[in-house]
Amino acid sequence: MVQKWQKFIQKHPLRSELEWIIKDIQYNDLEKYYIKPLKGYQNTFRIRKWKIRVVFEKISSGNNIIAVDTRGGIYRGL
């Protein structure tokens, strides 16, 4: 099943760069990004790139992508 954030990446013109960010999150290679924790959530963080936000959750077995969307739509439905 394709998730909403995967559909967003497939349609976006900067798809290849967003795919690199997703791979870095999945492999926990995060030192080159400015990561900010989300208020009101535990172990949930965001990476900002241009006007796009990638929200992910750090769990013991790795990182889980929650959402990828633009600045205005990312926080709806979290």
C-alpha cells in the first residue's frame, strides 16, 4: 500500500533529492540536517528542506517516516 507521503514524493519535481532525505532518515544518517523536535510529541522530529517538511519518529528499531508535505499542509492530521 502506497502511503500519502510516497505519492507526494512521486509527484514532486525535486523527487530525487527528497528520496535522498528519506534514505538518510531510514539509515539514521542525520548529521547533515538540522533536526527539530515537534512540540507535544515524544520522539517525533522534522527536517526542513526548502518549503517541504519531513516528519519522522525515532524508534528503537530505526526511524519511521510519518509525513512529507509542504509547509502549510504538513501539520494537519498529525
